[in-house]
Amino acid sequence: MVAKRVANSILVLRIVALVTAAATMALLVNDNYKFDNGGELKYQDFTSYSLVVAIAAIACAYCIVQLPFAIYYAIRRKRLISNGFFPEFDFYGDKALVLVLHCLWN
């Protein structure tokens, strides 16, 4: 049995990750700057912004998939799928997401 603090911290960190990824997308998409001479820079002018928005969207989707499992884990303090599959899914899912993000970034 896992401590209640650990289960709650997993839930809180999943929520924080979801909120920060969504905030990153919102800030980047709405990022505009006007110069004094009338020139303007927008989100679409930079390809690196599109890449970061794509990474944030993937992170949001991953957090949304993981959030119900984290809620169940925080309430019951046991895994929804207890045959050893889900901890491995968490581990390898996190590894795969980091690999995808690393490949997109480089």
C-alpha cells in the first residue's frame, strides 16, 4: 500500500503538468508584438513556436489520458489495473513521450 501523500502528489503533479501545457499553448498562440513603426510579429512567423505548441498539445493529451488513473489512484490508493501492467505502462509511456519530444525538439 502506498502512502496517501505519494498518491496525492502524483495527482497534483499530473494536474500541474496539464495546466502548464495548456497555458503554454494559449500563450504562444496569442503571442503578438507590434513595433513602433507599425510592423507586427505573430505566432505564425516562427516555426519554432509551432513545434513547441505541438509538444504542448502532445503533453496535454498524455496528461488527459493519465488523469483518470491518477484520480483513481489518489482515491483508492491502489492501481486500477493491478496485474503489473499499468506501472510498466506508466514507465514506458513516460519514456516514449520523452523520446518523441526529444526527436521533435532536435
